[in-house]
Amino acid sequence: MSDAILSVRGLSVRFGTLAAVNDISFEAERGGITSIIGPNGAGKSSLFNLVSGALRPDAGRVIFDGRDVTGRRPDRLLAAGMARSFQITNLFFELSVRENLRLAAQFVEPGSRLGALLRPVGASRAARARVDELTARFALRERLDELAGYLSHGEQRRLEIAVALAARPRLLLLDEPTQGMSHTDTQDTAALIKSLAGELSILLIEHDVDLVMNLSDHVIVMHQGAKLAEGSPQAVRGDPAVQAAYFGEGAHAAAH
Ligand SMILES: Nc1ncnc2c1ncn2[C@@H]1O[C@H](COP(=O)(O)OP(=O)(O)O)[C@@H](O)[C@H]1O
Ligand SMILES: [Mg+2]
């Protein structure tokens, strides 16, 4: 790939005797949507944890925008332009939608991180503008003063993506953003993700195979910690090894 925002080389991590991520290499194209699919337990979230610095690899490198960031902490990666949303929510439930977004938007402003956290709500004009922009785009404007804990599941998942975007990342990692969503919410979220591509680069973990095939420029298939296949959605779907391991009988039910 000519212009990679992310290059992962031989990334591995073990949990005891389990090779959760086993020598994974791939590149994510700048401005594109690169998706990682694979059955439950394949190692997708662990791979995200390695890329985003939440886990230290036992081997391998993570190159972000030409720079080796292997083992860098998540907050430093966020400041450098890599944001992630989590499979398990990362919102402050006891804070409002506005406050969740404002904190995230102020995180990358000049001055100390702690300063951003301590600054009173609404103190930064730039952060306020970003909050306005994101609540409009994510259809959360009516919910601005609602506590995040009182939002519907779909709204919480949307807010989570908005929070990840608040820091204006160049690369966004999304771990199953449509998990637990209704069909309509899933379609809306897919359209939203598609609308973000180009503006920034996206690395997506998704269990909904049809969604991945429609959204992605490039697909990586993981199976038991290893990379089973990669390529265009069409090529991957037609790969016999992928069909056997992933699209085979009962695979849809196990595809998490
Ligand atoms: N912190 C951990 N400690 C021990 N085992 C883990 C840990 N995190 C994940 N695993 C195991 O690693 C494997 C891959 O998990 P995970 O990366 O969550 O897969 P996926 O996201 O593809 O479902 C699973 O067998 C899981 O039980
Ligand atoms: Mg997972």
C-alpha cells in the first residue's frame, strides 16, 4: 500500500499459553476504512489494545503515520492523533453529553492535560464549537444536558464515537460500534462511519459481516490470533479458507 496511516508489523501478545495475537502484519490506507473481522475470541480487541497502547506487545512494531509508536501509552497516542472507541463503553455516565464531549475536546488543547480537565465547563471557545459540531452531526443536540447514563443504547454508542472524534484524530479505531444496536441504528451508524472516511482514516472491528463488506476498502480476517486472509471485501468473501473458518455453518451466530 502506497500511503499507510498505520503499519502493523509482526505484532504478537500472549496471555499465559494463549497466543491471542500471533504475528499480525497489515497496513491501513490513509483516508480509508480498514476492517478486522473474525469469530469471537479471534484476537480482534487484543489487536486494538496493542495498536492503541493499552497493551504492550511481546513482539512487533506499530508505525503510526511514519513514526514508531510501539508501546506508547493511549493518552500519548491520542495526543498524537490516534483515538479509539471501546467495545465496552468508556463514557462518564454521571456526566452530561456536553461534559463528556467537552472533556474530550479539551484534551488535545495546548496546556497541560490536567489543565484541560480542571478548566470549567464551556471555558474554551474551540471546545464549545467542537461540541456543537459533533452533537449536530451525531443527532445528539436534544440530549446535550442529559446524563450519558440516561441515553438509549444507540445514543450511547453514537456519543462514544463522537467522544473519540472530539480530539480531531487522524486515525479512529472503532471496536464493534454497532454492537447491540437495532437494525435501523446499525444502518445509521454505518452511514455515519462512511461519511467520516476521507476526512480521517478508520480501523473498524465489526461482527456484522454484511456491514463490513459494504463499508470497507480493505478487510483483514483474524482466526485464533493469526491473520487468515486479507484483501478487498470481494476477495476476502470469496476466499475458501475464510469461508471454511468464518462463513461456514453457524459462523454467523459465532461471529463476534
Ligand atoms: N486480558 C486478558 N487476559 C487473558 N486472556 C485474554 C485477555 N484478553 C483477551 N483474552 C483472551 O484472548 C483471546 C482473544 O480475545 P479478544 O481479543 O477479546 O478477541 P475478539 O475481540 O476477537 O473477540 C480470547 O481467548 C480471550 O479470552
Ligand atoms: Mg472483541
